[in-house]
Amino acid sequence: MSEELVPFEETALHKNTCQKSTPGEMIVAARGLCNWTQAQLAEKLNVAVQNVSEMERGKRPVSKKMAVKLGEIFGCAPSTFFAFPKNL
């Protein structure tokens, strides 16, 4: 039996999780998978720890630019953290 590996972003689990989760919840989840503190992520993003905390709690919106940075850092699509319009 040959099993083909499917990228996580194409799985039903990922699609359902992204649709039901806020950008902040996705940041918390991605950070948790990497076992990083807010301070470690803030350093990688070159922002204050307070900014990471506020994004995770939904007090600060995740901009398109930040979503791209988060996608690069976590190795996933920026759309994990931001709902990009379909016509882009």
C-alpha cells in the first residue's frame, strides 16, 4: 500500500481549524508547535512582546504584512493568519 504525503495545509483538519480559529488562536497554535515563548516570536518578528500578546488576544489586528512575516517564520501560508481577498 503506497501512501502519498499531503501537505498539512491541504488536509481537512487544517482547513477546518483555520476556518474556525481566529488569527490570534492560529498564532498561539503555531508558536506552541515550535515551543516558542511570546518573547522568542517577538524577537523573530522584530516587534515588542506586547504586540504579540495583543495579536494573540485579538486586541491588535494582524495586518497583511504581519501575516506574510508570520507565514515566513512558521513556514506556512500567510492566509493562516489573515483572510486575504479571493481576487488577489
